[in-house]
Amino acid sequence: MADDLGYGDVSCYNPNSRIRTPNIDKLAAEGIRFTDAHSPSAVCTPTRYGVLTGRYCWRSRLKRGVFGGFNRPLIETGRMTVASFLKQHGYHTACIGKWHLGMDWTLKEGVEPGEQDQESVDYSQPIVAGPNEVGFDYFFGTAGCTTDDPPLCFIENHSTMGIPDEILPHDFARENRKLRMAPGWQHEDADFEFMNKTLAFIEKATKQKVPFFVYLPLSVPHIPWLPHEDFKGKSGAGPRGDQVLMADEIVGQISTKLSELKIEDNTLVIFTSDNGPRKGINEHESAGKLRGYKGGIWEGGHRVPFIAKWPKQIKPQSTSNEIIGLTDLMATSAAIVGDKLPDNAGEDSFNFLPALTGEKYDKPVRETIIHHSGGGVFSIRQGDFKLIEECRGAGYDNGPTPGAPGQLYNLADDPIEQNNLWDEHPDIVERLILKLNQCREQYYTRPI
């Protein structure tokens, strides 16, 4: 899962992209490409919650915005995750990359509980209530946004890899923030560290002949745009575009490893993004023809690339227009292993395995899907119609205005959301608002 990679950043989705992504395109050619896949939020922390729990994050304590590196854990104690579920079925599980869902640090003596920040933490002591406590056998990554949140250091399971006692030089930090980093920290190398740890994990699991689940949340192409030396100036779309090439390279390296280990035929590989992109440069349309960008409620904020390859199950060169969401990983995983989810897990997760494998099914995977902006604006999609509640803008910086009119689009006729039908179809507006309220008031949207 890339970070801030848009619908138009991948060349198999956007033939006019300034960036060429041959490895991701090859993955699509050998598998299936979904054209109507969505992140549950237009920003990263709530999407990560939804991916791992199968539950919309707005049901949790995080109602808008994102976490940093020192927030308390967001995934509730005892809540089932994709990792803990698959672990019950014999899978060896790993989270390698950007966590961004909170963990409990050991505080310095005299610091009051709840006052976690980069100056109050004792980095020499164990970290608890992180990925290992929600189902992952192995964790290697960063607490917050890999290149933008302190502490800038790798964590392996419960320990930091080096003490972050240096201050990042100002020319690398946004707004001249003083970010603590571990000695030798290099922004440009972080994602390739994640890649190497992933390759090693896959190789070890294969030698041990155990099934594995790897959740690999990359940091590219998130800010600050500091591409690795080997990719600088190669994309034609600036440093951000160069970082998209880094994501493509990692996809290629993992694909090669699966082939070398002779396990690619029986391995499901999914490539996607946590939300929409920031705006491209040099005429590169990072969101394709979609309206809006990261954080916003329009399609560019949450419609994301979604590609899957599984040679023994998925027909090559397939395309699906089925509406799916990233919360659907949990229910689909349950279908793959032939089990049912308990009623208190994956409350907003739907099984899209038939759409993956090309089986016939008599109704859409989802009756509805709910979108959520960085500012807390809700949207509901049912069939071709998309309603945005209490907001006439993108809903990124400003949240909803209670009682204000919203937006209604027919995406079949108007995929770039230019013609607001709110005033023309009060019957559809009323129906969709009732449905949205129902989904919010009950604790689930999937069949229970």
C-alpha cells in the first residue's frame, strides 16, 4: 500500500501519465485491475484502521484528521484484525512499514501518563501496544509517518533501532520543525529498508513452509519528496514522481522474489494506495481526470488504484468495475480461508472474492459505500449516485456545516463531479441521507 499515490499516478490507469510504472502495469496485466476501488478515508490514519479492522474509522475515537508518532493506540484492545484473524488460521504475519495507528511508549520518570511526545519518551525502554499486540508476529517500521513525524527511527517489534537523539536539519523539515531522528537516519533509504525486510521475511516463511501475510505500507510518495539517488530526475514529474518510481521498483523486486522462490502461482499480491494524491507538476495529472486530491471528499481524494495478481485464481488482463473498499480485505480474507467473521469484527467489510476470481454473482458486492474526508465530511455512494453531506466544497480543511446543503452527483453521467444535482433530485437526496444515517446509527453495514 503506497502513501498518497493517486489514480492517475499509475500508467495502466492513466495512459497520459508523465510517470511510467512498468512493474505495477505488469502486475495488472497478469491479474485484475479495479476501476472503482476506494479508501475508506481521504487521509492515511483512518484508512489504515479500516484496512486492518474492516471497520470504518469514524466509528472509533478518531473522527477527523490523522495521528502522529506519539498518539495512544487507535485499534481497540481485543479487536480482531486481518492479521490476528489469519494468524488463527496458521499464517505467519508481518507489518513492515509505516504504522501510524498509535502505540504506547515508555515515559521518562516524572512524566504524567498521556503526555507522550518526542521529549517525554524514554527511547531505551520497550514500546508496547503496537503491531505485535494486534496480530503481527513481526514488525519493522516507524511509529508515525515515516518521513514526516518524529521520531525518525526504525522500530523492530518493541524496540527502537538506535536512540533518536539528533535533530533533523531544518532544510529537510516542513515548517522548520525540530524532529528527533536516530543517528544515520536517511529519508531516502527508508522504503528500501522496508522492501529488504519484506524480501527476507518472505524467504524465511517460504523455507519454513508456512503461509504468510505481509502488510507493507510504504511511505512513498508522501512528503517530503526526497527520492533515492538512483531515481532523482527519472520520472519527468518532479521529486514526487520520482518517488512513485520507487514504489514501482519495490513492486518489481517483490514480484521477482516470489518468482525466484517458485511461490508466485499461489500468492495473492495486492497493490493499492491509502488515499488520493497531492497535485502533480509538469502537467502530470496525479488523480487522472478525477476531481480533487488527498484529504477531499471528491473522487480524487479516495478513489485509488487497486490491482491484484493470483495466477491460479485470477484471470490475466482482467478488469472489474465493481465498487469495493479497502475495508473489504478482512471479509475477503475470511472467504479465502473458508471461515466466517464473528459479528463483532469487520463490521464494514464485504467479500469481493467472486469479483477477484471472475465468478458469477447475482448482486453487487456492496449496496453502499461510505467515504470520509480529512475534515470529517461524509459521503455515501449507492449505485451511480453519490451524495456529499453538509458541504459544498472539498471538505478537507473545513468540516461539515450542519444543516447546509450538500452535493449530489450521478457518476455514470458525470464521473468528474461537475454537475451538482442536489436541488434537482430532492427524492434521491432524502433517500441517501436516510441510508447514511442508518449506516451511522447501527454498528455495521455488512450482513450480520
